[in-house]
Amino acid sequence: MTRRCRGTVWPVLCAVLSAWFATAGCGTSASPDHGAEILVFAASSLTDGLQDIKARYEAIRPHVTVRLNVGASGALRRQIEQGAAADLFISADGKNMQMLLDRRWIDESRHAALLSNELVVVVPAGSDLRIDSIDRLLSEDIRQIAIGDPDTVPSGSYAREALEHSGLWDAVREKAVYGSSVRQVLAYVETGNADAGFVYRTDALASDQVRMVHAVDPASHSPILYDVGIVETSEHRDEAEDFYAFLRGSEARGVFLRHGFGVVEQR
């Protein structure tokens, strides 16, 4: 919009007002809304399920982009402690989540158990190995056993617990090939770089290059529970809250079930 000043009184003021009205007229339209982007730090065993959930969520929330940073829960926890710009964290164990809760990196009021899983032993799909008990891992024809690093990878910590429970840890560790995530453990077995490996049931189901040969007794290790929480420093709190609720809802639970996870009853 433009306005013309008449006469010769206060010409400078008129010029200023004309410029102001012109600028105001051009600036009334809102700038395009580029939407929000939330960053979810998640255990690598959740990769396939979360990709499916991300697509479903973004279809109903087109203004929100969900980015996934997947890896070993312990490594992700350290990144959050070092100030990484995460909005949500999903851990494959309670220990790493509890450490963040204790240090007030996770909102206590927005934290819940989400899923469960099982620990299994897999071998390459073409292998004729049969492992009907965990002590079969000591056999001479099993030379290398892939395990997640027990200090940072929850699946490796569960495997160590189970092997210690059976009195086999010292012997098995001599054959161990350590992976930086459960997906790397899976890859070692898929490619034949390990004769056997400890992974989650969901990882075994997701691959046609391995074969499940033994289900580890769940009484021999801590319960495998996945916890979800909102990071206190999230800069997109409203969107983080909405995605947190979506993860706990019926649609996401259905996706996780189809990928082989157990779901924890939500309160």
C-alpha cells in the first residue's frame, strides 16, 4: 500500500511515512512455515520399526520431520550427556536411561517402558551348525562368536549376564568378536565373519541371511526392556511430546508387534 503526501509541509516526514507504508504493505504476508524437525536417538535394534513409524507419523503430521540417530544405547547416552541436540531417547535397557534420569537429562514425567525383546543365538543361513544349548558354543567347530561390546551395547551386556549365569563367560570371551551395535553383530554373522552371534529376536527376524538356533533363557539375564523419554533440553518440546504420545499409542504398538517386539502395557 502507498500513500501520497500533499503540499510542502514536512516533506521529510511525508517521505518517511510513504516509505513506511510501502514496507508495511509488502511485509504483511507471513513467511513460509518450514515446520519442525525432531531428532530421536534410538537403539539400533529399533531401526526397521522406527522407519515404519516415522513414515506413518510424518504422513499425519506433514509439518514435522522425524530424524533418527540409531546406535548402541550406551554410545547414544554419552552423546546426550555431551550436549547432543536430541529430543527423545529410546534405550534398549533401563541402565542407560536411568543414568540420564539420575543426571536430569531426561524428564521424569515423560519417561516410560515401551517394549520388550528376547535374546537369541544366530548362525549364518547356510550354516549346518546346531546349537541346542548355550554350552554348545564351546564346541571346537565354533571359532568366533559375535557379541555386542558389553560396556556400551545392551545386547552384549545381556549376553554376558547369560554366559556368566551358565559359567561360560571366561571360555566364550576367548572366541568373542565384539560389535559396536547389535546390528554390527548381526552383520558379522550374516557375512560369515562369525560362526554364531547373540542378537535380539527382532534382528534375527529382519534378516534372511541368518538362522535362529537357540533362544537364551530369559531367567539367565536382566529383562530386556526398551525405555523412551523426552530429553530435558529439547528445543521442540511440543513436537517431542506429540511423537512421545504417538510411540505409546495403538498404531505404533501395532507396528512394533509386527516387527516382533513385545509391547509394555501403557498407564
